[in-house]
Amino acid sequence: MDQFTINLLFVGGSFALYFGIAFWARAGSTKEFYVAGGGVHPVLNGMATAADWMSAASFISMAGLIAAGGYANSTFLMGWTGGYVLLAMLLAPYLRKFGKFTVPDFIGDRFYSKTARLVAVACLITASVTYVIGQMTGAGVAFSRFLEVDKSTGLVIAAVVVFFYAVLGGMKGITYTQVAQYVVLIIAYTIPAVFISLQLTDTFIPAVGLFSTHTESGLPLLQKLDEVVRELGFRDYTADVDNKLNMVLFTLSLMIGTAGLPHVIIRFFTVPKVADARWSAGWALIFIALLYLTAPAVASMARLNLLTTIYPSGPTEQPIEYAERPDWVQTWETTGLIKFEDKNGDGRVQFYNDVPAFQDEATARGWEGNELVVNRDILVLANPEIANLPGWVIGLIAAGGLAAALSTAAGLLLAISSAISHDLIKGSINPNISDKGELKAARISMFVAIVVATYLGMNPPGFAAQVVALAFGIAAASIFPALMMGIFSKRVNSVGAISGMLAGLGSTLVYIFLFLGWFFIPGTASFANTPDNWLFGISPLSFGAIGAVINFVVAFTVSSMTEEPPKEIQDLVESVRYPQGAGEAVDH
Amino acid sequence: MSDHNTNAEKYWQANLRLILGSLVVWALASYGCAILLRPMLSGIHIGGTDLGFWFAQQGSILVFIVLTFFYAWKMNKLDEEFGLQE
């Protein structure tokens, strides 16, 4: 059986499973559509949260980013897990106690203002749409690889599948499908990692292998990797970072962004009790950590494997000849994600860091420029092939990558469509809409969201994980502070919260647009996106943390100059603080 | 009624203390050991690199898990102590 057929079987099989579950658990009422009826067990919810959370960015892009950046990109590992600590302690239990369907529901009630609710809807939609772009790009890469089509076609196929899948499910269908998708993605991620860890370090657990001895050289794995990359002009894998301020702010943006992402928060509305919401955050983190502890091992081992493939006799010897390149290089070349150009015409593949500092060394070796360009996003998908693993492992990876992208896309589309149908249409435009009408509106808004996401996915402002990082900045600067102040302060009033959110969101967007182009339209950036141009060395991706501080400061200042919230709102704040009498999630 | 208020007040204060303590550990593991204090900890070797690298790629995640479960366990106990459980 050829690889294409195997891939098709694995992906087709997993899709059949998801469609089956989604059909079995399809939503009949708005309550089932928005919060899965409110009766999901905390462990299952933890698993669904993990699948919802771990996106194409986590599954496909993250290890590639860490492989390329080494220590410097540990920010993704800490940022995307540390937010769950904040979520568990600062938001989830209280929002569960509040017991409504959506995040703008809480903001609208707590800040007793339709405007606040609408601002929250705008923030939510901006963050979620940005985030969906990353998913679409990732799914496009996965489809283009296993169906052997170009990236844009892959993207359109992904869009069509996600659309049918999310519309059928609703939160109830999505939850149980996500449990299945978690199982698929974690198996798909772990199996090749275990094989590769055994090959390189004789260690069964990849996370342990990362800090063990590289069997072939007898050196610690990370030391070996440092030596190999150094020979080729790259920075040491474990090298420290100079700009610590930016590293701290970027990690912080990812953490508070995680805690402020609506599609994650609404998952905690589906458990029966406040105590369950707390446990559920812990379970989610455990299920997430299974992948996040494996990812750095995959990153370093894949980087080493890739370099060993190109320099079979070591980095100081001649690289392989192009004519003798492995099959996987050829298959990835057809997708355009690996590019080779024989600059010095010697028929060999010179792959190194083409920087001025390495110029002399390169010239001495007769090299006239780096000849191989490998897209970072393919690292996890190509990993089993690089390590010569059997064909079924490759099929499994394809199914896993798609499970990750689709489960997150579905969760995001649900958050977007519930914001539009529940908060915008039922909450503002037409409060008398019937349950059936609201369901229909939710499904139509999903369609619009996916068309927009697909267009932007074709013209993305960066790599999948970085596009996602933008969504985090927005969630961090607008939604997280508003929710936290709503729970922990009785003094913050509606004017304060609205001006805070607008100031946080506005400043973050402006800072991002200045460097990445206004509304991400190519060529409209005001400054080149280089560290020299950044304010105090803060990258546009790290600005969310600053935006959050601006939000807090503006909200408190404005609130202190205006009237305190009415008595019933202060009572509402009291009531969300104590678990007693939570009851189930209810409509207005 | 005033009894209920002081009870609730105490519960909320205990919660705030617990959150503050947990967040100190949270920040120490990630922003501390993994980033800002890494140069200071570079003398401690672990698997071909140093302790700061370990915290950045593994240690902090383990600390986060322990913190989240500790908080859930402790708070659910507090709920019962103060008679505020569901």
C-alpha cells in the first residue's frame, strides 16, 4: 500500500469517527448548542479543553519554532501552559458561578451596559478571527502535504471540512468530538516522539531523553546539538537571550492571553459545579502538558536529525548530494515548503546560517549561500519521515495534525457564532428571537467567519504560531483585564471598564499594525519589523502585556473619578465569589 | 446576617491569600528561574545544559500542574470549612 493510501485511510477513518460523534451528539436547543447542556464531567471537559486549546499552532508549528529558536522560544511552552494557573484561580470558578452562556454575557451584566457587552463582542471577534487564521494556515499545510496539493487548495479543503463539522456539532457535539480528537492527536504526537527518543538516546520517554545522553556520540543530547549548530554558524540551541524584558513580556502576553481567550473560558461553563471548574482546569493542564513536555524533545531531536541527514559524516564534512536526497525531501519539495537552489553548482546541499559572521568560514568551504530553505511548520509533520519511521506513523501524524487544527477551529467558530447570535442578535438587535431562529443565526455567522478566516489564511501575516500570538495580545489586552476586574473589584464601573477595554485593545492593535501592516494588508507597515525599531525592544507580539496594564490603569483611574456601581451590581460581584447556589448555566 | 458576612469575608480573604501565594510560586518558576535568574543558576548543570533551561522547557510546566491541583484541592476544602460549598 502506498503512503498516499495510508494517509487517506487514517485521515478518512478519524473523520468518520468525528462525524459519527457529532451526529450522535448534535445540538437540539440553544443550551446544548452553547454550553453542551451544562453536564460535562470535569475530566472529560479537561480533555476537550486540551483539544480545543492545542491547535495547529501547538501541534504543527510549536516544535518547529522551538527547534529553530532553541531556548529563546521556550516562551511558547511556558506561555501556553502558565495561563491555566491564572484561569484556574482568577476566572474559571467565578464565571462558572455566574452561570451564563458567553463571555460578553458576563461583561454586559457586571458592567450593566449594552455598550460594554458590544465592546466585549468586538474584542472577542477580533481575537477569535485572528486565531482562526492560524488554524486555517496550519490545516492548509497538513492537507496540502497528505493530499499532495498546493497550500491554497489545502486551505480551501480545510475550510469546507471545518464548516460542515462545526455547524453540525454545536458545543455538545464539539465537546465529545474534541475528546476523541484529543486521543487521536496525543497518540499521533507521542508515538513518533517515543521512536525518535529511542533511536537517539535509548530513552523511552522523550521528555527524559531530552536531558539524556546522545547514544551515538556519548555526549549529552543538548551539548551535541549545540556543537553541531555552532559548526554551521547558527546560535547555540541553549544560548541565553539578551532581551530579557521582551522575553518576559512575551511570555506574560501569552499567559494572560490564554486566560482571556473566550473559546477556552466558555469550556468551563459546561461543567456541573464550581468545584468541577477548578478540577477541570487542572485536568486540562495535565492533558496539555502531555504534549507540551514532549514538544521540546521533538524540537531538539528533529533539529539534530535534520542536520544529520544533510551532513551524514558530521557538520565539518561535505553535505549530501542533491541527487541522493531522501524521499521525504522530494515529497516536501512538491508542496513548495522545502526549496533547494544549487548556488555554487557543486550538486551538494549546503545548509547553514547565511550571516555575515559566518561569511569567512563559508567562503573557505566554497559555499556561496545557503541552498536549502525548510519551512518551520513542516517539522512535526515531516519528523517521522526524517527518522525513517514506518508509513502508518506518517498517516497517524496527518490525522493528528488535522485533529488539532479542526478541534480548535470548531471551538473558535462556536465562540464567534455565539457572540454574534447570542450577544449581538438576541442581546441587542432582536431580543424576541425564537430559540430556533437563534440557532439558525449561530450557524449563518459561522459561515461568514470561516470565509473571512480562509481569505486571511491565504495571506497570513506570519507563521501559524506567530499569527496566533497576535490573537493572544488582543485577548490579553482587552478581555482578561475586564473579566478579572469584574470579579475582584466592586469599584470598577461601566465607564471605567469600557474605556479600559478600548484603551487596551486600541493601543495593542496600533502597536501591532505599525510593524505588521495596517489590518495586516501587506506593504502598509509604518516601520520595518526589526528589534531596532521596537519601542524599548518590545516586539509587537509582546505588547499584549503592556496593553493589559494600560487597560487596568485606565479602568481604575476612570472608575475612581466616576460614580461607584449600583448596589445590585456589587451584590452580583459578591455572589460570583461564593460557590454556594451556583445552579446550572441559564439563559436570561 | 452579619455573621454570614464576616464568614464570607474571611473566606474571600483566605482565597486571596492563597491566590497571592500561588502566583508568587508561579512567577518564580517561570519569570524567575526560567528567564531572569537563569544566568545566576547557570552553575547548576543538568543533562548537557543548565537549570534555567530545564525550568524553561520542563520545570515550569510541572510547577503549574502542581499549583493548579493544589489550589483546587485547597479551595474545595475551604468551601466546606466555611459552609459555602454547593
